[in-house]
Amino acid sequence: MFLLFGTIANKKHSLNKVLEVLYSSLNSNNSFHKSAYKMHYSSEIENYIFEIEDNVKSLLPKGKKYLSRWVCLKLFDENSSINSALKSYLDIDLEDNLILQEKLTKIKLDLKERGLSLSSLRDDIVSSIISKAECVRKETCTFADSKYSIKNKKIDKILTSKKFGIPIMLLFFGLIFWITIVGANYPSQVLSDLFGKVQVVLLDFLVNINCPEFLTNILIYRHVSNSNLGCICYASTYGNILSFVYSS
């Protein structure tokens, strides 16, 4: 049995919907967990689960024994939070079970002898889940254009490949450096020419309206010329009249 519902990863309310559906399903009276699909992994992982599942199941309270496979997988994942969560919600401590800990140590040694680790086991678990999810998607979802993602997959394969990925990355780095050092000069020159033309137009406008020379210098050239250093700005205390007196 598969429970299917739509969700969008970048919208938090849809992720909350996922949690709500799972919670209601697992706590309903229709024994959802009994009819739910049982995920199967590689024979190696299944053998490891078989070795410790009985011990884990014996520790779980009645009504929660269906969680045994999930707990086993979390133990393989070396998830430190799983034991504290089991202590908090189910009042059990997996670390106190010596037989279980001995079996886990044996599994780690077996993996080490084969040049593997629990992290590699975790990668296999995730790969199996993703592969099964892809199979479910193919069986349940249809698309108007079945080849909609072929182009994107080809591009991703090229950009992430060992043969082309690094050269392409270096090429982009070189392009960024070129834009920073050389390429930025071109838009700067365009802006400089544009502002130069605006300056000419503004200067003609100020001359046509007989704007004072010192004000033209301030607005256009942003300085006061030497010939106008004798300009005096006087604010009348009584009439608040601003008058400009120019040196002859």
C-alpha cells in the first residue's frame, strides 16, 4: 500500500501537510502500518537487519513493534538522537542491551574487514529508497511531455561529470575574473560617455537661461572657479533675504 499526496518542497505549509498525513495515518485505527509497503533493501542490508531486529523488537512496547526495522536502520545510520528519542517517548534504552550492542559491534567489524563502514551502508539505504521512489513515481504519475527532463538530465550529466565538470568550472572562474578585471571597463566607459553627453546638454541649458557662472561651475564642474572667489553670500538677519554680490 502506498500513500500518495502532492507536496511542494519550497512551501513550508505543504511539508507540514506531509507530517499531518503521516501522523494521522500512523495513529489511526485502520492499522495503516500493517498494510503499508515494506521497503526491501539489498541482501547485505537485509541480513544485518535480520541479525538485530529480534532484539530491537523485544525492547519495543506492544503496539510499536512495527517500528523495529526503522529503528534498525537508524542504528546503522549512527543517529545519536534515536536513542534519546526512544528514551523520551517509549522509555527504552538501546544502549543498555548488551546483546544488541555486541551485534552492532560485530556488524561494524564485518564492514571494516570488507573495507566498508556504516556510512557506506547508509548510502546504500538512501539509494534503495530513492530508486523505489522513482519506481512509484513512474507507476503513479503521468506527464504531458514524457521527455520533459531529458535535456536537463543531459546538461546535469555533463556539468557534474569528472571529465567535463572541472574544466567547465575553471572556465567560469576565468570568465568571472575577466569580467572583474577587464570586462567591467566596457560598461564603465558607456556610463562615462552617457554622463558626458548629459553634461553638455545641461551646460547648454544653464547658459541659455543665463545661470550665474559660479552656480554653473558648482552644478557642472563641482567647483568654484578662481575668478569667482570673491563671491559673498549674505543672509539678511531681518528680512531673511539671500543676496549674492559678485566681485567685479
